[in-house]
Amino acid sequence: MESSTQLLVNPSEEDQARAVWSACLDRIRESVNTQSFKTWFEPMVPLHLRAGKLTVQVPSQFFYDWLEEHYYTVINETIATVLGKDAYLEYSVRTDEPQIDLDYGVSPPPVPRVDRRTFPPQPNSFTMPPQPAASGGRTEPGQFQTFLNPRYTFGNFIKGDSNQLARAAASAVANNPGGTSFNPLVIYGGTGLGKTHLIQAIGNHALANGKANRVIYVSSERFTVEFVEAIQRDTTSEFASFYRSMDILIVDDIQFFAGKERTQDHFFHTFNELHQLGRQIVLSSDRPPKELKGLDDRLLSRFQWGLTSDVQPPDLETRIAILLKKSENEGISMPQDVVECIATNVTSNIRELEGCLISLMAKASLEGREISVDLAREVIKVVVGDVKSPLTIETIQRTVCDYFNIPEDLIRAKTRKQEIVNARQVAMYLAKELTNCSLKTIGLHFGGRDHSTVIHAYQSVEDQMRIDQKYQANVQQIRRRLQMLGHV
Ligand code: ADP
Ligand code: MG
């Protein structure tokens, strides 16, 4: 890493960067406490200074996010004082992911394997002259920013029941853009569930594997802003031909097109042209397309040409897998009980899950404490408001009865009707599996039965699961529901 950096960077730019950064550090040291300075600022490595832009490398995405959230003002004010008010800082996030062949325009990226982040955001570059679209084979990419974040890859995307179809469709599209019947591919779902990640993974994968040359990612808001600007500058035909030259057009959060009729109209024509040329269109939305209000029917009917798939909130297993993967990426080994504690309590979305992990690492680092369940609980309280109480036998009974559609009181009664006995046994089994209650306590909750009844129920559920797949699927389904409640 170090030696390749030397090869690419002009030494005088590097020296300048070091000198400037050292002056910045002197100021920053005065504004933040010693521990924070050591944790967050000492590991930053100045790379080069070019035309008022200082590029520094940070060790991980976690670092970058943390700096951006907590030290944005301190850093920017310092840069302005040391370098002047038009100067700004650019971060290079060191990443160990395989490098993706991103389109950086004419000059190479400053160092290999970096994710370029910039304050302030780079101006849009659709006004660059568009290149003719690729017609098979790999041609020189044109000069424009793809706006893809290299962190969003399929490799980093954890599979689970909640995203299985969407992920499979995305992968099919990435391997054969425009060549499947999934055109457009529309992915919808609630916030923080991985839509942006997945649709960008398509672009990153297709570029890295030579399946497409021209890929652009754009939010519907930015598309709208650019369109309005193009009208004002009288450059709508350049705007149109730029987007229509793409092999893959990825538009995020199309719900924000609602009510913007002229933009929709323009998008409609872009859509048609790309579709006719066999180019791939990928869209995301926060709800199923047919529930999108304020969208032209012509557009809505186009969306039905391809495949629409949702992403659901992740189940417990997926949440655990995500936490393990993310902590591994940050080079931190999380004790299993800590992972389970977070996964149990942070249930609604993956962004919150990540937020929790980041706060936990930061808190441990800043306060010099070990990562433990106690620390995790403190962080969770802040992120999600409260730590869920442990799962109770009553909740299990209610969930089981709800699943089998039987009255709850019968599960505690003496009745020997087969369907009730069945539900009662499943509830006992899950109570033993998912709570710390003793057999005696469990028995008492089921109409005062004794512990041998509970053992018998447990055994018989296990036996039936072994021989009857449907039965086993039912039990798993209930277990998942309980886990989705976030109690387990
Ligand atoms: P959305 O666009 O649906 O609001 P994002 O794609 O921005 O959600 O996801 C929020 C965060 O969660 C991102 O940092 C993303 O990388 C992460 N994430 C979402 N789904 C997964 C997944 N299945 N595996 C790993 N990370 C995920
Ligand atoms: Mg998103």
C-alpha cells in the first residue's frame, strides 16, 4: 500500500500535505480532548495537497462516518483557517475490498483501493461530453462520475430470507444487464433495509466484470434538480443524451418523482429509449410501485414490464450475520453475547443496526472500556430508546395461539383436543428453547402441569420435527415471529 502510494503521488504534493496537516493537527489538538485526538486524528495520514484540496487517508469507513458526524465543523474550520476558505478536505477510506474499476475520469485515483469522499460534494458532471454508448466489448469509459459507492457490493450484502428474491434478481441483472426479463428491476421496501446498497451493487458488479461500461447512479431528487438546471441553462438535449447513453441507469427513491410532472415526462422518454435499446434500468422505491401516488400512469405501467421485488426487515439470524460481518470488516471481534444483545434489540432496520455497532466501538474506544453486554445495553438505549425485556411465556403462548388461530385460554385449559394439544406442546417447546424458565415454571404457566409433561411435550415436538417437514416449518415460522418481536 505504502509503496504504491509513493509511485502515484507527486512527492512535493505529499510534503505539502504533511506540512499543512501538521499545522491543522496543532489547531485541532486545542479543540478536542486528548483521548479523542489520539483515537481519531492521529491515525489520519495526509496524502497530498492539490489546488486547495487536501487529501487524507482514514483507516476505515467507520472512521470516516465518525469524523463526518462528530468533527465536521472542527475539521472544516481548521482547514479554512490554515488553507483559506475555499480549501477543503477529501477523505480516502482505506478498504480491503477488491478494487472496483470505477470511472475516475482522466486522472487515476490518488491511491489504489480507495473510496473517494469529498467535502463539499463534487459538482455534478453530467455536462461532460457524453461518449457514444458501448456496443459490446469494453471500450474506454467516458468522463463522468458514476456516483457509485464502492462499499456497496454483493460481497458485503448479507443474504437472508428478508432479501433473498431481491438479491437474486439484482445479481442476475448485474451479470446480464438488459438481457434478462427483469427490466426494469424495481426494488422497494422501508428505510434502511438495503435498497441503495443492492441497486448500487448491481452497478459496481457490472463495471468490475466488464458487463457494462457506462453506469450511473442517481437519486430521483438529483435527477430532478439536474433537469431543472438543464431547463434553465437550455441544455436539456445534453442532459437527455447523457442519461440515454447509459448501459445501466440506476435511479434511487423514485417516490420523490411524485408530483414533478415535467421531470416524470422527461424520465418517461429516457426510460423508453433505454428500454428499446436493451439497456438496463434499475429503480428503488419506498413502497410498491402501484401504491405510488402522484406518478404518471404511463410510468407506473412501464414499471410493471420488469420485476418488482421487496426487501423486508431482517430476521434475527440475518441481523446477527450482518453484525458479525460488519464488525469483522472493522477488524473488531465482537463477543457472541454482545452480538446477540444488539441483534435482539435493534430490529427494525439495518442502518440502526450499523449505527449501534459504530456507537459501541466508538464508546469503547473513547472511554477505554471493553466491549461488553453492559456497554452494548447503554448504546442500545440511546439508539433505539430502550432495551427489550426478555421473552415471556405469555408472549410465546399468545404468538403460538395466534399462529394456529386458536383461543389463548385453551392452551392453559385441560382440553385434549388434538389441535390444542399440538399448539400447547409447541408453546412448551419454544418456552424451553427461548426462555431461561425452569421446567417447573413452564408447567405452571400451562394450567399447573408438572415438569414431566413439559419434558414429554419437548420430546414429542423434537420427534415430529424430525419426521415431518411441514410441522418443522411451522415451528420455525413461529420461532421467527418471536425473534422478529426482538425479544429473543
Ligand atoms: P435503504 O436504501 O433501503 O434505506 P441502505 O441500502 O442505505 O438502505 O442500507 C442502510 C445500511 O445498511 C447501509 O450501510 C447498507 O450497507 C447496510 N445494509 C443494508 N442491508 C444490508 C445487508 N443485507 N447486508 C449488509 N449490509 C446491509
Ligand atoms: Mg436508500
